Amino acid sequence: MTMTSIKIKFRPSSVEGKEGGIFFQIIHNRVVRQLNTDYRVFASEWDAEAECIIVNENRSATLCNIKERLEWDYARLKNVIRQLENDNMRFTADDVITAFHRLTKETSLFNFMHGVIAQLKQLGKVQQKQRTCLCRLSARAWDMTLKQRHRFTLHRWKLRWLIKPTR
């Protein structure tokens, strides 16, 4: 079995004072590939050694949201790799990226729910007792629903139908 590693990297902007981009570096069989994201932070908000975002008070809501989504994407990448390895197929770093993109398209509901959760947290609606309509659900309730739906989908999802084996 070959080892696949994922690193989270930051590319600073070439324009001083602008946000830089965050991307995933996927290494498989000594082949390195990049998976770009649309997450943008300032250089002072990135810890290169720990490969994580430094949350400051000025943009804490935005940075927490990005950090949460990065963790979500990282977990999905790990699941893609685990599934490919469990299927005992030969695969490449490009196959990992292709499967991730396909999975991302399929999980647009999860992305929507993550957005709603982040907005509710930003508004301070972390937990409410009254749940009479969808708009009154708390971030905690949305988060629990999201996690349950995600577990259900992962158990049913078979990546072998998405990727052709590399021979």
C-alpha cells in the first residue's frame, strides 16, 4: 500500500496588503498535486508551521468559518483517499482530486448547511429552544442534522463508481 499525504498550504498574495490563497497539497507516489480553494486570508492570519489559520479578533467570524470549512474539506479528502485505498485499486494524486471535485458537486447540500451554520453562529444563534420553523433552527440543530446526514451519505457513497481504475 502506498502512502498519500495531504498538506494545507498558504500562497501569499503578490500584492502587498492583499489576502493570499489557501490550497491543499496532495502527495501520492512522490507525485505532488495542488487542489486550490477559494479561501483567502492575510499572511498574518496563517501559521505555516502548524498549517492552520490564526483566528484574531478583527475577523474572527470569517476566520472561524474558513477554518471550519478547511477542516471539512480535509476530512472529505481523507475519506476519498481511504475509500480509494479500501477498494484496492491503483490510483494517482489526480484521481484523488477528480474524486474530491465529484464528491463536492454531490454534496452541495452539505456546503449549503455549513453556510447556514456559519451565518447562525455569526448572528449569535448558537442554540435556541423554540424550533417551530426552519428559520428558527439554531446553529447547533443545523450542525447535528448536517453530521447525521453526512454519516448517512458516507455509508452509502461508493467512490468506485466515480473513478475508473488506473491500470
